[in-house]
Amino acid sequence: MDITAQEGLLGPLLLARSAIDRSAMLRNDAEWLKRAWADGASRVVVVDDGQALVRRNGEQTALVLLPTAEAPEGERYLLGVDTEGVVYFAVSAPLAGVSHGDAFNRLVAPLAPSELQDGRPVAAGLRQVGPLLDDLDAGLLVYAVALEAWHSTHEFCPRCGSRTEVRAGGHVRVCLKDGSQHFPRVDPAVIMMIHDDEDRCLLARGPQWPEGRLSVLAGFVEPGESLEHAVAREVMEEVGVHIADPRYLGSQPWPFPRSLMLGFFARATTTEFVLDPEEIAEAHWFSRAELLAALESGAVRLPSEVSIARRLIETWYGGPLVGDW
């Protein structure tokens, strides 16, 4: 397979979009932050346990963005400034007085536009509405969810156990006892489309997934390890296959709770499986025709279009596929 010819097909990565300047130089400017919060044009996305309010207006689905004067009390994070000079914040606070119907409590499945009623705000997460939002709103929600997730687990200093306080527009927590600073972190993870010399792709299922749900392999990068070594190690550990020629294709944030998914293609030099039963329930090699037939019959379903896994599979296949989880 000519991987080089496929590299331009990886996008669009729906959670890698953004339309703001993150304005890092302004995070420590207390006076500027105060003025920005007081500005009637500034807008706030309220985030609660990875969810925010969205509303459908006609064919468009958008975040519900509040003026700062209407924002609830809660930890406040600067998200950035758009091309028109509008400043955006996130506030971590409960979402009160909104619908949490069954359609919006699904953890994985994306929503269809028809499931949103015009004008009615509902609570939803990135997996559900990431594909429906435009570049600005998708970027704001990914950023807000990622910051909220990190802050929710760092209220106390990892060095001495004392309470920490939010500083720098939500991008630092400072220990009130020893003064140590703690910054939001991301966990790098490799995710890889493995193909063999017969141009078949490798798809597998974790033991926690229902039958028929298949995806590419993935795993976290370990301390002191390169990305390429992580690709080879994870594939060998999970399915017992040796690989060569790992090629980086692109990345996407995956704030569940704080991963950065780094996408690779790699060529298998062996094809026999030796599965790690704690990680992999089944693994298969698919030709394009075999994968298409399995999808059309419903025997196989793929990760949703919001994931980089789906983009890697479709890049190998050469076009869009049907059959979401």
C-alpha cells in the first residue's frame, strides 16, 4: 500500500478543530481578565462532568453560550479570543433546568440532528454532538471539557495534600501551603492502523465491548519511550504481531479524561495472532471487500466519525464507510 498517497485523507478530525487564539500571554494578566469578564460581548460555556448545553436552530447545532453576567458561580477558565475579538471562558458548574433524556445520556453514540428539538437546550457530551458542531464550538467544548476534567482531580497538592487554587485563567493550580505550581497534563496514546503485505487491515475488539464492535489497536506511551516504539510494543503485546515502518499521520485530543491520540500506519511483518486476553477478545484481518461486506451485513460496526480510529480506517479503505457503534 502507498501510505504516502493516503496521508492527506486522514481529516477531518472532528475534535481537532479550533477557531480561537488561546491567548496564553494574557492568562497571567489579572486586569485584562477582569476587563474581559466584565465585557458584555464575552461568552461562557458552562461545563458539568463533560457535558454542556447545546441547542438546535434550523439545520445548525450550537453551544449555548452565556453572557458572563448570566454565568453561574464556579471555577473559571479562559479559553481564548476569536477573530472578532470576542473572549470565551468556561465555567465548571451544574447544568440546571435542562433536559437529560435517554437520547442525551448515551455515552458513545452520536446524536442525529433529528433528535434535537429546535430551540430547546439539552445537555450533551463530545461523543454525542462533536460531529454536529462547527469549528468554533467544537474547539471550545473540547478545551472546556479537558480543563474541567483535569481540575476536578487536582483540587489538592500531590506533594503535600493541601488545597490548591486556580490561577492563570485556569491553566495553573497553586498549592496554598508550599506554593508549588501544577499544570494541566495530557496523556499521549498511540493509535494505529496495521496493514499487512496483502493490504489487509487489522481490527480487534476489547473484552469490554459487545460483539461486532471492532476498531484499530491503541495504547498509552510509557515513560522514556518514543512514539514509534510504543506502536511496536502495543501491537506485539496485544495481538503478538511484529510491525515495521510506523508512519505518523495526525493527532486528535480525546479528553476522556485527558488523552492525546497520535495516529499511525504501520506494516505487519507477521500475521499470526497471539492475543492478550485481558486486552483483546478477538482480532481479524480484513480485505476491503471483506470489511465492506461485514459492515453491510451488520456483523461489524466501527467507531463513530468523531474518533481518529474511524479516520484511520477510512484512510486505509480509501473512502467513507457506514456502520457506526
